[in-house]
Amino acid sequence: MLRYLLARFRLSQRAICEESAGRGLGDDFHDYPDTADGQPWHLVDLTCRHCGKTFRI
């Protein structure tokens, strides 16, 4: 539960990546600051610069 809250409120990058593992493209905790360029691109596949997971906003 603590890790979920840390990820939900973006207090821990590690928690964000761990809680997002196994979730679908649009059903995780990643957001555009997690990408290499940090731009808010929507409806395209983005990649987390920390864990390499593909996600979509």
C-alpha cells in the first residue's frame, strides 16, 4: 500500500517503475517527466528513461 501511494503521488521514481510493471500502456503511473525529452506527447508510445517500460499518456 505504501509503494502504491508513493507511486500515485509521484514521490518515488522507484515506486513508479515497480508499480507500473505488468500494467498496460495507459494503465500505469508513468508520466511525461519520466521520458528522456520530458515533453507531454499524448497518444504515442513513450519510454521511461529509468526502467525502459513503454507507456502512453
